[in-house]
Amino acid sequence: MQEQQKIQMVDLHGQYMRIKAEVDAAVAEVIDSSAFINGPAVGRFASALAQYTGAAHVIPCGNGTDALQIALMALGLKPGDEVIVPAFTYVASAEVIALLGLRPILVDVDRETFNTDIRFIERVLTPRTRAVIPVHLFGQSCDMAPILDFAAAHGLYVVEDNAQSLGAVYTFPDGRRRHTGTLGHIGCTSFFPSKNLGCYGDGGALFTDDPALAERIRMTANHGQKVKYHHDIVGCNSRLDTIQAAVLEIKLRHLDEYCSARREAAARYRSLLDGVDALELPAEAPFSTHVYHQYTLKIRGGLRDALKDFLASRGIPSMVYYPLPLHRQKAYAGDGRGLKFAEELADSVLSLPMHTELDGQMQEMIAETVREFFRR
């Protein structure tokens, strides 16, 4: 019973204890300087993240949802313009589209990888289509080469939602490799605490290689101003505070280690759960590394909710990401024809605990409990 109580979906405290001295010193430095807004750590972190990802420009902001909104604002889209977005994802990707008076066009996803797929994007192109938001879900990249080619052929912007896959690397057909978030016109990410690179509050960032777009993004996030009190465009107020930047600067140094720990945990799950007929284990796309923000199973036979309840009865947490596709949400209700995979996934997915502090003993307990459920 004591061992079961230690199992968490995300063990943020355990991770913090490993880097406590570094984080405490960085936070104390910010407090001592009292440079709480736009202090030196913000610029240092942005530069370090640009170097890590290969992006020419990294602009920190308040959170991942702000990043998506700022991206669409910076592109100058007009009310009524259509933006293609997957139906199986977190709501923020569609939320910002609707908030700006744009029209979210919901498309189905690849059943195996859960990700945005060119097959479904091609079907919904209209003269009003202006942009595509591919979402790199659960830790690996969408197949971006065909999406980028399609966007270029039709004059569309590509805004990557990379909130769950920072650290993943996409391989183009010609062998070139680039980090997710740096492939489209603008990339967006979140530093929500449970992310692979998470702070101790809210935070986000945008990526671009276009210097003109970078300037417009900076202005948009700063009340539409480049020179203080001179507001050239309509903007908003979204910034990463210095304490969070200081935490992220430390944690970025450990990101590859964190991603490696998640991949090792995923490999252990695969070994422990292989052969359970009612389970479909996560697929790894050949064109992307996988950083396993989530370890998400598909449960056959309509048994997902019963398995979730059984795990909970044994003190093992699990989560459903996401129980309703966007076209079944009241705020975005629409025609669900052609969205069969999004609906199937919403009814069958279940995410097991996944974090940097998972050990083999914990995973053996989780896997044995899953196997016990299907032996009954």
C-alpha cells in the first residue's frame, strides 16, 4: 500500500528535489535583484532555448494559450478567415481561433499517432482557408513535410502547437532534422508545470525564423508597442516573469536527460504490457523522435472506463486525454461526419503515469494491475 501511494501521474516534487540547489539559488538571485519583470534571466533563457531548438528567434510569453493567440494576431488574420485544427486535442488550439473571430475548421487525426494528418487537411481547403495549426500531440511530431508543402502550395500559414512535444526532432524525407516548433512560420509552446520543460507557474514561448514576424510577435505580446507608449498595432500583455524564466533556465539544461528518462520509461511499459490483446500500445512514427509527454494506450472492447476505475481502486492514477473531441464540445459543436478517428480515440484512450521519476518497481506494479484487470 505504501508503494502504491507513491505513484503519481506527474512527480514534480521528486524532480525538484534532484535540482533543488540549482533552482533555489536561481530563484534567490531573482528575489535579491528584485527584477521580477523582464529581468536578465528572461533574455538568457530565450537565448538558451533558441540555441537548443535552432530557432532564430524565441519570444517568451505568459502561457501556451497566449502563445497561440499572439501567433494568430501577429499573422494579421481577419474575422471569418478559416484555420484548420485537429478535433482531437486540447481546447486551446481551437479556443484562440474562435476568440479572434476566426473560424476553426476541425479535422480528423491519424489513428495510430493521434496527430494532425495531411489526408484530412486536404479535404477541407476552401478559398477562406488561411492557416493550419498542426498539434504535435503527446510527445511526437506530426508528419510535417507534406503539411508544409501543402501550405506553401496554397499560401497558408503554419502555426505549430508544440505544447506537448518540446525536445522532439522531426526528420524530413531528405534527411534534414529539426526540432518541433521550428518547422512552420511560427511555433508555440507551453511551460505549464507538467510539461516536459515546465516551470513552477505559467509560461509559454513562440518560435520563428522570420525576423519581421519576430518583431511583430514581440510587439503583439507587449501592448502593440516597439517604443514604450507608442502603440502601433493592437496587442495584449503577455510575458514570462523572471522567476519562472530562472527556473526554466535551470531545467532546460536537464531537458535531454528528462526526455531520455521518459523514453526509458516508455520502453519499460512496452516490455511489461506487450502481449495484452485488449491494449494498443503507443505508436512511434518513423519520422520523429518521441519525448513521451504522455504514455497513452488505446483500450479495445469498450473497457477504458472500467480499467480506469480498477486502477484507481488500487491507488494508481490514470487520465483520459481527451474525453470529448472538439466537435462534441458545446462551445464548438458541429458536424462530426468524417471525424471517426477523433471519436474513436476519445472513447478508448487512457494515459498511464509518465514522468521523469518513474522507476521500474512502480511500472511493474502499474503493469501488473493492468494485466490483473484483463485476467479477471
